[in-house]
Amino acid sequence: MWPRLISWLLPWRTQSARTGAITSSDAPALARLHAKDFARGWSVMEFQQLLTDQTIVCDGLFRGRSTSPLGFALSRVAGDEAELLTIVVLDVQRGRGNGGLLLNAHVNRLALRGVHALFLEVDAANKAALALYQRRGFREVGRREAYYPMPDGSRATALVMRRDLA
Ligand SMILES: CC(C)(COP(=O)(O)OP(=O)(O)OC[C@H]1O[C@@H](n2cnc3c(N)ncnc32)[C@H](O)[C@@H]1OP(=O)(O)O)[C@@H](O)C(=O)NCCC(=O)NCCS
């Protein structure tokens, strides 16, 4: 049994991550990934609507030949600007460069679509996300004190960040 289990697990651990297209059929997987990290996760229907919206660009993170996304980045485009609405990597896949891989691919695709500036909003206490964004050239352009309502009744500060793509 053990050799079989190990041979089944090994590709999962050793196959490198790749980015790829996301379609509306991925909506349930995206909703599951999103709900794990956000108090108000977006429903499957909300993802289906987003993924069929022409202004939305979404890229997925996959391992090997698997078609089940382990993460995704999703932005809304308006003219030559876009807003990164969310980026998520499955918890067990974090801290090994997957977020960076995904964000790089997403930024490249937005640039190809003619986006010159990418904005995002992030909780000032979200260290992993801040490291990811700062490392990839995003700079703080605004600060919204006491912006996000937290489960304990407090309010967290939101940072608005921008990166030029052109
Ligand atoms: C933010 C997120 C996508 C990053 O994904 P990831 O796969 O861990 O990203 P990476 O492994 O590429 O790491 C990105 C950077 O963050 C750093 N980092 C990772 N976890 C960290 C932590 N807990 N504290 C500080 N820095 C951290 C890494 O060292 C890396 O920095 P480097 O490029 O200078 O080496 C992931 O943590 C996540 O899905 N979080 C939950 C959802 C979320 O908060 N999304 C962002 C707001 S919408």
C-alpha cells in the first residue's frame, strides 16, 4: 500500500506549478478556494458571472497536468487600467513562489491586453500579500484607515497600491 501511496503523492510534490486559463466551469473550485480565506467568500454564481464578463481577466495556477486550480488571480479591466480584485493560492501551496508565478503571469496577460496601470487594495496587516506586491513593484498610493470590518468588531486599515505596466 505504501509504495502505491508514495507514487501517487510524489508527482503532486515534484511536478512544477504552471499557470493556465480559467473558464466558467472552474467557478465551483474558485469559490471553494476563495471561501477559505475571506469572511465573505464569493458564491459559485458570482464567480460564474465574473468569468463570463468580458472586462474580467482571470489566470489559474495548476500543478503538472492537473486541471484543478490551486490558485487564481482575477482583475477587472477598465480602459488602460485594471484592478486586481483577488489573488489566492491554496494554503498548502504557499510560501514556495506560487503566488509570484501567478502574479507575474497575470500581470503579463493584462499588459498584453493594453493595461498600463494595475491597482489593488490590501489589508495593511496581510504580510504575505504585502511582500508579494512590494517585491513585484507595487507602491502604496493611498491608505484607508479603519476600512475593513473584522470578525472581532475592530476595523483594519486598507492600503491602495499601484504598479505601472507600460
Ligand atoms: C498572498 C498569497 C497569494 C501569496 O502566495 P504565496 O504562494 O505564498 O506567494 P509566494 O510564495 O510567491 O511568496 C510571495 C512573497 O511573500 C513572502 N511571504 C510569504 N508568506 C509570508 C508571510 N507569512 N509573512 C511575510 N512574508 C511572506 C515570501 O517570502 C515572498 O517574498 P519574496 O518574493 O520576497 O521571497 C497567499 O498568501 C494567499 O493566497 N493568501 C490568502 C489570500 C490573500 O490574502 N490574498 C491577497 C489579498 S486579495
